[in-house]
Amino acid sequence: MIKKLVSHGNSAALVIDKPILELLRVDMDTPLEITTDGRNLIISPVGNRKREEKFKAALEEVNRRHARSLSRLAE
């Protein structure tokens, strides 16, 4: 899909069609994070920070406890 920016006051806006919003389960109240990789614009719904932190802590624990086994599996 190719889109063009539209004027919105002194800014530019990108209109996201309703089917896309529904597919992503995003609505007007969903906070969005806007990042870039230096070439592309990346728009993502903001995740649950506590859940992400808990997952990262669990992953670090698994990596710490099973580092040797994981290293052998990687070979």
C-alpha cells in the first residue's frame, strides 16, 4: 500500500485506513511508539512495560542458568 502525507495545520499527517487499524487492534486511544531505523518509520502500539521487564528478567535468568547447554546447542 502506498500512502501520501496530508496537511494537518502546520504539520503532516499519515491517514491509516480503518481495516489496517482493526488488523493491528489499534484504535484512537491506543498509545503508539514511533521509532526509526534511520531509513524507515516504525509505528508500534506501546506494550505493557511491566510484562516486557518480567519477560526480559526471565530470559536473562534462563540464559544465565543454561549458558553451557545453550552454547552447545548453538554449535
